[in-house]
Amino acid sequence: MEKPAHRKIKLIWDFRGHAAAKTAEHHEKHLAEFIFLEKLNHNITGFSHFSDMHSMAYMVVDESEMKSVRDVLKPHRGEVYEET
């Protein structure tokens, strides 16, 4: 029987306002530092810009790591990560 795949969770921080893009880009750097310092299983971070007034930064963690990371970093939301 095949082992079930471990789900990955994308933790997301939303930023709004005129400085949203720069804030999301800067926040992503801190997320990458956190991954390195905490020796998390994945080194997946990024940011996206949706409009002049809305951007987000994100990091991907294993589902087993999600609660401890969530409690420390307090993301705004999360979703199951699908690799493309």
C-alpha cells in the first residue's frame, strides 16, 4: 500500500495600501530567514502583487509544522499548497 503524501500548507500574509508591494517583498525576506533559522523542511517563499493596493507574502510548510509556525508568525490565512 502506498504511503499518503504529506500535505504542504501555504501560509499567507496580506498587505494593503500604497506600500503593500514593498512591504510584501520585505516580509518575504524575513520568512526566508525564519525558515533557515528554524531548519524547516521546505525553503519555499514568495510574494505576489494583485493590484496597486494589495500584495501578499507567503511561505510553505509541512502540515506537521503548520501549527507551531502559525502560532509564532500569525499568518492572515492559509491554504493547501499545490505544486505547479
